[in-house]
Amino acid sequence: MVAEANDKAYEAIEIAKKTGKIKKGANEVTKAVERGTAKLVVVAQDIQPKEVIMHLAPLCKEKNITYIEVPSKTDLGTSASLKVSTAAVAIVKEGDSKKLIEELSK
């Protein structure tokens, strides 16, 4: 179940990158969540130090935004079409990934 959710999260990011809009990195994602524009937030578990992303889970809960943790910052960066790893990605405009985001929200 967890692996399936991770795959869907990566796929949603890839689709939104092509047909919608995403924000990359802890700072950009935090801004998107605070403004209420984020539809889905995906965070890597292997970030050091953890303080970089610790605030995102409670913030997403407060704003009622779907929050998913994935194991690898490298895979997260790759799904966002980056050449480097990233701590967090937020989907701001869903594009064609709307159905996947709805499935992950359940």
C-alpha cells in the first residue's frame, strides 16, 4: 500500500510537471502551503537535518492539504525533472494529475 502511494505520488508530480505547475524545495513548498495554493505536498524522508522539513506535516494538516512522505530525495528530484535531489515538492496546479491527487487524498 505504501509503495503504491509512493508510485502514485511520483507519477502525479511527473504529470503535473508537464501539464500543470509544481514548486520544488522546502522554501517554495512552505510558501505554497502557507498561501493555500498547494494541492499535494510530497516530502523525502532521507533529508538531513530533519528540521528542514519538520514544519510541513503540521502545516499541511492545518491547511487540509494532502501530505505524503517518500523514501528518497533523489527519486523525488528525478520525478520533478531535476538533476539534483530535493527535500519537497508541491503540486500547485494539478493539470492532468487531478485524478491521482484525489486518489492519494483518500
